[in-house]
Amino acid sequence: MALKPPPKSNRCLAVFVRHPEPGKVKTRLAKVYGDPFAAELYGYFVDDLLEALAPGSYHLEMFFTPAEREMEIRQRFGVRYCYTPQQGEELGNRMEKAFYSCFAKGFAATLLIGSDFPDLTAEVIEQAFQTLENGQDAVVGPAFDGGYYLIGFRSDTFDPAVFNGMRWGENTVFEKTVTRLTARGYRVHLAPAWHDIATEQDLANLQARHGNTAFSRSRTMAFLRNRLGTSSLGRKDL
């Protein structure tokens, strides 16, 4: 049964998104299926993620890039959301500034997630917030590629040093992050591992996992069935 907790004004969920412009998103998938396919698919990733998470018990804020495409991003994903441009040159700096932005608004706990996980559930987010409220200092959600899809802190435990000098994109990011946090004496909760969708095989696995689940009725799955059939393996003429 879906979790339906009361609204929590002291929680902020920060979602990192990109403008779904061909040639700028899901570049590994684009090499197989083309830039237009990859961009349209990414747009559905965000649609499905927002549909699942928008009703949750937190303030949801979209941290977007590039800043100059704000109008197009608002039109694509909906004007009802709060939008803030990402700031900083590299990922760690952008994440740091997003956390500071949320905490400056008075939120006691903030989670930051990416948008390459279209089947992420509201239950995962709710449970992550609860662990922070129950005394954990940080929460991290590992991705199967060695990175992480979620990281969160309370306002009194946030330490931007966890991002400093991190070599993003390597398969040791999650491990190094947890090591840094535990070395500081942090109590760290690990959220369930989740699948980033970045490659042709990832698409095939996503379809296989959701052949008969609620997510099978999502925009992402409908698009994949329409364009790729029952398996995302193998290039097709698009």
C-alpha cells in the first residue's frame, strides 16, 4: 500500500534535471538510438519521476540546467513546480549549492536526487526522510553502476567536503562517499540500491523488470514499447 504521510513543511526534495535537448542528454543511449530518441526518452523519465514523487510529503524543487533554457523547461515539465537554476561548474559544486539553497530556506532535511531513475518510488523518498528525522546524519542511495542516485542530510549535519575532489562518473563514487561520511563519524543510512538508466542493456533490464508492474503503464514504458517492442536490445531504424 502506498505511503500517504501528512505534509512536512520542513522537508525539501531537490531534483536535478536537464533540458531534454537532442544531443545534450543520455549521450550513451543516443549513440545507439539517435539524439531525438534519447532526448524524448529522458523527458519521459522526468515526467514519470515527477508523477510518482510530486504528491509526497515535502517541498519539491527542480534544480535545472542550462539556466538559459528555463522557459522551455517550465513549459515541458509544468509551471506548478518550483525551479532554480543549477550553479557551479562541476557536479559537486552544483550539489553543494543546491543543498545550501534548500537549507537557507529553512528546511530541516534535504534530499537530492538525479533524474535517470524513472521508476523510483515515493516510498523510497519517504523512508529516506524518516531516517534523517529519526537521528541518522546522512542517507545515501547506491546506484548499481557504482554511483548514487540519492543523498541527503539534516541542516545541522550537511558537510560539503563530501563532494570535494570527487571524480564523478567513476564506479567508486558511492563507496568513496560513504567512506568519507563514516570517517567523519556520521551515522549513515543506506537506501535501497536502484538502477540508473544509461545504456542499451539498462533499457532492456528496465523493460524486463516492469513487464507486469504499475510502472508498465508509465510514459517511459509506453514509449519503449512503441519504439523498441518488448526488448530494447538491438538497434532499430528510428
